[in-house]
Amino acid sequence: MIRFLFPFIFALLTLLQVSAQKIPPVGTGWVTDFEGIFKDNEKHILDSMISDYEKRTTNEIAIITIRDDQTTKEAFDDFVLQIHNTWGVGKKGINNGIVLGISRQLRKIRISTGYGIEAKLTNEEAKNIIDTIMLPEFGKGNMFLGTRNGLLAIINKVK
């Protein structure tokens, strides 16, 4: 009996932990860099890429870097999803938003997709972008290049 209750209790504790965390307010652009990993010109480049893409497709992409005092490693994925939903990334009724959550401190990355994007960018494809495009650059200390290349891969996949 305990064996069956453990996953339920773990899920409940994780949910309580995430719900107790405070979702930060929406940033002023498509890039919100709480960790301070991007230079101003790098944020501008990423923001411009997303803005141009949004004008062509109406799809919205938000990039957020998350400090280790904002969430835990275990609750990171749920935190990114909660930000996605709270900020309302994507057009209402179309659900065409994507949130790229990055935490250098927690060593975590998550690509959260709205329901209107899931057919174009599956979880497996998102994981592949992270593993083969972003992480190799992050491993070299190139946070901007890894993020830019990951963003380009997302944009090319979800036209």
C-alpha cells in the first residue's frame, strides 16, 4: 500500500512547493534575464529575433533565466510551466506560445510549449534541441551562443 502512496505523496509535495513559489512579474521584452547571464546587446539580439518571428507567425517565445533562489532543481520544470501559464505566453485561444527556461545555477533547461505548438515541436524534439544544440555550447561557457542557436532551431522547427 505504501508503495502506491509514495508517488502520490511526492507529486503532492512538489505541487505544494511550486504553488508556494512566487511567480515573477512579466518582463518588458521577450527576454527576462534574472540570472544576468546575457549582456545588454545579447538580450537585444534575442529579443529582436523573437519579435521578428512573432510578427511573421504570431507565435510567441519568451526566454527567462531563473536564479536558484526562485525555485529548486526538483520544481524547475513545473515552475517554468507555471510562468508560461501565468504570463500568458502565446495568443489566447491559439495557445501558440513557447517558454525557454534556463538556469545556469541549477543546471536546468526547459522548453515549455503551448497546446497549439505541440504538434510542431514535440517534447522529444525540444529535448533534442537542448541536448544537441544548447548544452554543447553551455558546456563551453557560451550561454548566449547556446541560447541563440537553440532559439534558431525552435524558430526553424515551428514556422
